[in-house]
Amino acid sequence: MPPTIHVIRHAEAAHNVAKDATLRDPKLTETGLSQCEKLASEVAKLGPIEVVLCSPMKRTIQTALAGFPDYVRSKKRIVLLPDLQESGKEPCDIGSTREELEREFGRARLDYSFVAPGWTDKTPSSRYAPQCVLKRARATRLFLRTVAQRHRDTDAHIAVVTHGTYIGALTRTYGQLFGNTEMRSFRFDPLVGGDDIDALLVETPSSIARRDGNTSFLSKIPIPQKKTLRFFKKS
């Protein structure tokens, strides 16, 4: 069986409650921390996790650290991937410097190799600009497929902790907003070869059944509405 990619939205953060986009790189609320405990229980049912990839924003880092305790205890480090950051340019969607993150979270549990200077730049010329989200999401899928290919001979579980709006671009599930700490599972089809230059993710039947109670969604392809597409404008 090919590797499974589990995509998870972060737990409740301060800006979610206050409806305040001016909060810079907000952290989780007490409710959010409790949600992480429930997430950890769900993750434990999956089996061993090979890789955890995470947006370098504080709310996602907290979610990953609290939601994957066995992974952290195994001495594997959570990989911080700037391409997983949220797509907006409001203060709540702009991260902190690598130096600040290292001071707050340390280096023992996190891999900062991909966190280069400029990862918080949301100006139009940056790869992280809102209008570049589809291009960035495709690059992320190609990266994920490469990671999955390295584990193609195993039933590997790969986790991705990211953000609500960005998930829409990453999984192409436009208009189907994930709840806080909601997890959905995907695979690449095909994993190796083929002509899928966009490396599209396909949700697994068990994941669909987990949230819908049935598999009727399998025959329904989500079609983006014009209003939604404004947030996913191609660059």
C-alpha cells in the first residue's frame, strides 16, 4: 500500500476566537491545547509516523508538538517547511523569525533547515505572496510526493500540519474548510511515474467515511466557485 499523507489544520488559536487578524503569529488558546490532546489520541490509532512536516508558524508548531507526542519522544524532529505557511498577508498569517522560534521552541525537537531568511515576506515579488498560493501549493505537493516515494515500499504515514485556507489550495478541496485539528488522509495516484505533473492528492475512502459516515463523496468532484477562486488566483 502506498504511503498515506495525513493533512491536519492547526488547533484553535487566539485570532480564531478574537476574530482579530492584527494579532501577529498568534499562539493556541487553552481550548486549542485541549484539542491537541484529542488529536494525539487520533494520531495514536494510525501507527508509527515516519515524517511530520509543519508550517513554521507558532500555532502549527504548538499543534505538531502536542499532537504527535510519540513522534517527539522517538527523537525524530518535526520538519518546519515555510511553504506550508498560511496564504494571507494579514499579521496573523505572518510568521516569526527563525531566531525567535529557536528561542521559544528550542532546536532539539524541530528541524529548521528550510527556514531561511525572508520566509515571512508576503510582498508581491515573494513566493509566499497570496497571489502565488497555487504555485506554492503545487511545489509542496511535488515535495510531498518525493518524500512519499522514499517510503513507497512501506505503509508509511506522513503528517502535514498547516492552515485552513492553504489546505484548500494544497488538497484542491475548495470551500471545504477543515475544522481546528481536523485530519484528512490522502494518497498520490500514481505515486511513481504517470503524467500527473500537478501531483494531485486523492482522499482515501476511509478518510471520507470518517468525516461523512459514507463514501458517497467519492463520485463528487469539488468545483471551485468564482468567489472562492479569488483567494486562489494563479500567479
